[in-house]
Amino acid sequence: MSGYGTCAIIKNNFSANNYRKDTEGRVQMFSVANITFGNCYPQAVTDANSRNNREQLLSETLPNMLAAFPGDGLIVGDWNCISREADATNNPKSKMSPSLK
């Protein structure tokens, strides 16, 4: 484990609940009132193992976590991948994510 992950800052007068995170700290989600907030930070490197980990996070971990959060929401983050080759200036094929399509 690298010690890196993701974070979210919440103003202290909001009451956040239903906090969840994946085992590596790459996805975290919580609710404020009836709105879901999330932050996602998949692996950035392009070797086959890291790409597989990124795709598993996007296609399995994230959807399973979302199932625990009904209603509207917003998920932000540094996705470290693209859904169209035009979205990258260098090596777009290595950054393509079939899970984002």
C-alpha cells in the first residue's frame, strides 16, 4: 500500500452519515441529508495489473458501494482513465476504460 488515497472535506455544520470506503481508500462515499457524495481515485499507472485493478474498482467496487446510497448524488475524483481516445494527448489506448462506457 502506497499510503496515498482520497479525501473529502465537509463543513463542520453538515451532518454526514452512512460513511463507506473501499479497502484501499480509493473510493469513499457518505450522505448529507438525502444527497450522496463520493470521491474516487483509481490507480493511474498503465501496466496490466494496475489497469485490471482500476477496471475492477470502476465496474464492481464502485457500483456495489453505490447500491447502499439511494437518491441523488455527486461523485468526483481523479479517474485516471478516459472513455474516448480524443481525451488524452499521450498513449490514449493505455488509458481507455471499458467500464466508463
